[in-house]
Amino acid sequence: MKARISALTKAIADKEKEISALTEFSSAFNKLKPKAGEMSEIDSEISRLSSVHELGMSTQEALAAISNEDSGALISLAHAKRSLEKAKEMDPSLEAIYQQVSESFFTLDDANIALNSYVSSLEADPQRLEALHARKAELTVFIKRFSNLGNTEDIEENLKELILKFTNSADAIADLNGGDERLNQLSGELKEIKRKLLSIAQEVSAQRIKAANMLSNAVTKELQALSMPHASFIIQVSSPDYNVPKESDFSVHGCDEVSMFIQAHKDAPLVPIAKGASGGEMSRVMLALEVVIASTHPIGTYVFDEVDAGVGGKAAIEVGRRLHELSKHAQVIVVTHLPQVAAWADSHFVVTKNNDGTVSQSDVQKVEGESRVQEIARMLAGLDESSSAREHATELLALKV
């Protein structure tokens, strides 16, 4: 809208000249009726019609190589297909090879049919070729006459610019014919647009502040259950002074700046989440966030490492419980040393590392049933055999049921 007002103000002084130029352009456009991409299509067809003889020779050679009755590829593949069909009856392991050869035969047969159709359609058409050259010349003259891009080599880009110019030409002529009256009308429309924009921006800010408070409280509650009992998660929404708004305040995302902070306890300073959280704290903040929003904004896969850092006992069980809750909405992969967390998993994999002095090797093995009870017990007690640890492991695994 502002661009239209600026252009109109500048053009009013030279109104008659502008209207004449736009009318002349519109008349020429309507007479020629160019289309986007047309020049590329013309060039492609000219190339094909100019090379009919060469194309015919090349495609006939290809047809002969594919379908010659004595030595064509189709005949050879058909023989191979029949031979393998017999052989696979004696040795089923040949089934996969037979399927590959069979698929190749049918693919080549389809290509043969398509190529035959193409060859049949090939014929010289001098009249069509002449018409295409004439059309290309007309388009070239039109583009050179009316385009403002200054790059005559990029024909398609010039053509797109002229099509857009024609689309807007009726409005441009109406603007010029309206003169000062039209300028006043557009200025009024711009004022109304600004009023609506300000109203919407204020509503967006109000909704953001409301959502920020709700999310802050929900995430704080989760954090306090994850061995951060005095921590607070705080989202601040900073808005401009809407009494004296500036155009630079507005963007496609609204006018607000949203910042996230963590506060270790009620008397501690607010620290930006990206700077003030350790690796383990950041993992727990992310876990708390994902648990809160997962039901409405799920993500395909989450990977957590060090999410249980500095956590033990009941807090570790809560970490496991929340990871399990999150897994109802997405795939969750967790690297953990805590049995209280591992016990909540639907699938449990053990990673071991071996070193023979020369080569280090890591192995991954899934544990289930009794093997999983033993692994949880080992994680609890650090021993391969411990009856009390086995009892505790069984209790932990029962929490998920």
C-alpha cells in the first residue's frame, strides 16, 4: 500500500504520459498474449523439429538394440528370464535374481513401447518450425521494448516481470485516472490497515503473555519434581510502547521479544537459559518443556543424554516416569546410568566396550525378561549376583506396569 501511494504521488505529475505508456503496453500484451515459460517451450520444440533427421537415426538405432529379433536386448532378457524361471524351481535361492531379471525385462519392454511411439510421432514440419521462429521473434521484440530489467539474456525472467506488470496495469491506470482523489482513498486505506495491524499486534502480545505465564508455571512444576526443588522457569514477553508505535516494531512474528530464564531459587537472579544452565539442568529443562507441550505439539524423536545428571533416588524415578509419559507421544531415546530411569523403558539396550590393548570395540545388546532383571540389578548394586538388588530391580520394573 505504501509503495502504491509513493508511486502514485510521483506519477501524478506525469499522469498523461504514464497512462499512455500503460495503455500502449496493455494493448501490445493483449495482442501477443504471452505465457510464463513459453519461450523455453518454444526453444525446446524448435530444437526437436530442427533435429528430426538426427533424432530419427539415433532412436532407430536404440530400437534395434532393444528389440532386434536376432540380437536385441529384449530377446536376450526373455531367454534369461525363461531359463531362471526353470532354475529357481530347482534352487529357490535364485528367486531374488529371477525377480531382478524379470523386472528388467518388463521395464525394458515399457521403454520399447514408449520409444516406438516417439519414433512414430517424429516427422518434419517446416510450417510449424517457421511459425515457432516467428513467435519467438515477436516475443523477443516485445520483451526488449517493454522490459525494465535490463537483462535481455534472461528471457523467462523478463517475461515473468511483464506478465506481473500486465496483471497490475488496470489498478495502475485506475490510480492515475483518480489522481488526488485516489491518493486520498489509498491514504485512508493505509490508515485503516495500520489501525488493524496495531489492534492485532496488541492482541497477539496479550495472548503471548497469558501463554508465557501458563507455560512458565507448568514447566516450573515439572522442574521441581526433577530434583530442582527451588528452581523456576520464567518466560518474559517484552512488547513495545503501543501508545507510540514505530513501523520498525512490527514484523511477521508480531512486535514482541520472548526470552527464557532460569532462576535457581527465589532470591537468585534471572539467568538466560542458554547461559545459566549446566548440561544436566538444560536436559531437565528440555524434558520438562517437552512433557508439557508433547500432547499438543509432538515431535517424532527425542534424544536425551545426561538428563539424569546429579539425580538419584525418588527424583530419578520421577525423571523415568516423565520420560515414559513423553514416549506415549513420540519416540524417546535415553542414554542413562540410572536403573530408576532405565526401568521405565519399553526397550532396554546395554552398551559395552571391550579393549584388547590394540583395538577398542563397542557392542550393543538388547536385554529382555530375566536378562533385563539381572542388568537392572547390576546397575543398582554394581554386582553381577545380588539377591536384594534383584528384588529391588523387580520392584522398579513393576512401576511401569
